[in-house]
Amino acid sequence: MSNDINFSDLWRQQSAPAPSIDELLGKAKELKNRERFKLIGLVLLMLATAGFIVWIKIHFQSSIITTLLGVVLVLVAIIMFVITSFGTLGLLMRKHSDTSVSEQLKQLIGFQKKQEFMQRVIMSLYFILLSAGIFLYMIEYTIQMKIWAGILAYTVVAVWIAFNWFYMRPRMIRKQRVKLEGIIEEFQRIQKQVEETK
């Protein structure tokens, strides 16, 4: 008889206790509250940024049309993001007297679809408009620089945008998806158990 014990097999055979419905409803509420406050903070930051951009445009007159076009593109990107965020925020603000598992599951799946649309479509448009706006805005100021300084300025901005697009954005999306999918899977498991007992 062998004394070797395969701990990984034992660990896999162990059944994890399922969370209670109240605990799961609490997790869903906590997730919604966290996402709601993050989104409100982001919208307020965007509106403050838009106000600051308008203030800069009013106080520092430009002589080239590309500067105005850049400001307009950045403002369009911000406004588009804010308007879409209000739709998601409306979904997160909904209060239901019915806190059943199926109702919570519907809300979470609706939020997940809205979030995927924001991440896939709106963020892509936002980054394209923002990047184009910043590059157009910079033309007036970089033509007054030496050529190496202008190239350096554009390179730094391009690297910053690329870092946000290729590293920060996917990382943020992955974190949000993992949390939301985990709670949705738990709700689906409980709903399946409830349907099987009927």
C-alpha cells in the first residue's frame, strides 16, 4: 500500500459551500454600489475636464483652425462618454422591491451587456476622438518648437495613449469582467438549483 497522497486530487474532490442567497444578494448590491460610485466619479471628472478645456479655449485664443477642431473632438469624445454613462448609471440606480434571484440575475446581465457595449464601442470611439483631438490641438504649439522637440512631444503623447489603450484598458476590462461574471455565475447556479427543486 502506497503512502503517497495526491493532495491536488483531494482538493478538487472537496465541494465548496455555496453562498447563501442573502450573501449573494449582498454581493450583487455591493458590486452595483461600487460600480455606481466609480461611474459617478468618472462622469464628474469628465465634466470637470470638459469645463477646464472650455476655459482654456476661451482664455487662450488660437490662431489655427486645427486647435479649435482638436478642442471640439475632445469635447465630443467626453460628451459621448458622459451621455452613454448616464444610460449605464440609470441601470445601476434602479431600485426594485422584488429582490429575487431571477430579478437580480436579469439586472446583472443587463448591466453586463451595457458594460460590454461601453468597453467595446464607446471606449474605442472615445480613444479615437480623444487622440485625434489632442494631436490636432498640439499642431499650433509644436510648429513653434524646434523639430526634435515637436517630434518628442508627439512621441510622448502617442506612447501615453498607446499605454492606456494596450495596457491599462484591457487590464481594467478584465478586472471588471471577472468580478461581474463571478457573481452572475453564482446567481445562475442558485437559480438552476431553485428551478430543479420545483
